[in-house]
Amino acid sequence: MILLDGNHTSSVIRKEIQVKVTQFCQNDVRSPHLAAVLIGDNPASQTYVRNKIRACEEVGYASTLIRKPATITQEELLYIIKSLNDDPQIDGYIVQLPLPRHIDEHAINLAINPEKDVDGFHPYNFGKMALGLPSFHPATPMGIMMLLDRYQIETDGKHCVVLGRSNIVGTPIALLMSKKTKPGNATVTIAHSRTNQLKEICQRADIIIAALGIPMFVKSDMVREGAVVVDVGINKMDDPGSARGYRLVGDVDFPNVAPKTFAITPVPGGVGPMTITALIENTWKAFYKKW
Ligand code: GUN
């Protein structure tokens, strides 16, 4: 069984980017600059944003964190977005999701300048991705594609079952896996909470991408011998025995599923770090287009 190591792959790719930054950003050329907007105090969002800022430092980017309370109005958030759009020093930025319920996520996405939309959530970028045109791809699916690519996992003609249909992961990874690309060219089934005979569908998968947000949902009797399993889930499980009182588990029952697979991502240390590396790659693209 091959462990698809997102920590190792990320550090290799980040070093490659760091080399490009050092070579390119000398004399009068400033470094790439990513901004992150964090609303409220959702603990998971705080961790993700902290890791994104840390990754910027690792590769030599400048970064800016804009933190506002959950009571922010939509107008105030739109004003922040306008100032980021207008700021020539900012190459790309993200608005960390989820947003408080009183804020219209779609309106926020629409306000982001597509050229700075390094999350790839603006309909312009999402549409271009669906058409197979160059654009920013959402970070998690892009990170998965980078991981499959680096490990040379064969996807051509394979049956890929995507569990979950979110805008952030399920829908875009299904699109990317079905495109005539390498990796890609797969036959894709999108399954979700309303899917009948889910177990049987999973049993017919060469590749399973689990992005449901349900801890250890994928059990060993759902997985064919020799399948490739990509686990996007990051769930906290009570664990009185550990120092923090919890441990992180994915959407896959890793201990029982892993021995059956050809390759599998661990949680943590699989898709998570790749997501951030994809964001770093997108920020490089947003920056480099200008020079
Ligand atoms: N929340 C969960 N994943 C993501 C992501 O990739 N980008 C943003 N902005 N928010 C998220």
C-alpha cells in the first residue's frame, strides 16, 4: 500500500516555489502577496488561516490577515473586498468560509476580482474550469490533482466515485477528474447523502474521493481490493487518552480500509497540506501574470 504523503509532497512543491520566488524577486521586484479575510472566531477556520499565513512565510511571500468580528455587516465586508481589489500590492486573496449566516456568500464571491480569486470560487473562474479553460482551480481539488500527479496515480479510464457534492470540493473535483487531462480522463460518479445503493457504487470504484464530512464513513466492505482512496475529511473525535482530548480522523475508516488499497491519503498529513500548497501555487500564478 502506498501512503500518499501530503506533507512530504507539499514540502517538495513549496521548496520549488520558494526557489522561483528567490530567483525572481530580486532588486525592484517585490514578493507575491496573499491576503486572507477571517470573519468571526470559528476555531477550525482560525487554524486553516494560520496555516495559510505560515505557508506564505515558508515560501517567501508577503501576507496580510484581516480579522473582523462575526457581527460585521455585508456592506462592511464588501468594502474590505473592494479595497483588496483596488490594492495593487495584493496579488490574490481569500475570504475564509464558512461566513456568518447573515452574510450572502454568493454576493461576496461575486465581488471578488476574478484575477485575484486564488480560491477559484468566483463563477467566472468556476465556469472557466468547467469549460476546461485556464483559470484558478479551488484549492482542495487542485491539491488532490497535484498529489495524484506527483505519485503518478493512473486515473485514465478509471471509475472515480466522489462522495459529496459541495461547491468547495465534491463538484469541482468531479469536474477536474472527468476532464481530458492527466491526471483526469476518469469516469466519474457523484454520490451524496441521497444516493441509493451507495455501498455497491463504492465497491465498483477504482478511485474513491471521500468529501462528506462524516467521520470514518467509508468502511472496508465499501472498498474494492486495490482501490485508490483519497480522504478529504478532517473531523475531531473525542479521545480522552490524547493530550488535547481529541484526535483528527477523516471520512475513511483508515485502519481497516488502508490494507485493502493500492494507495491512500492519511488524515492528518494527506489532502490538508496539499490544499494550502495549491493556494500557494495559485498565488504564484496571480503574481506572475503581472510580470
Ligand atoms: N473553508 C473550507 N475550505 C476552504 C477553502 O478552500 N477556501 C476558503 N476560503 N474557505 C474554506
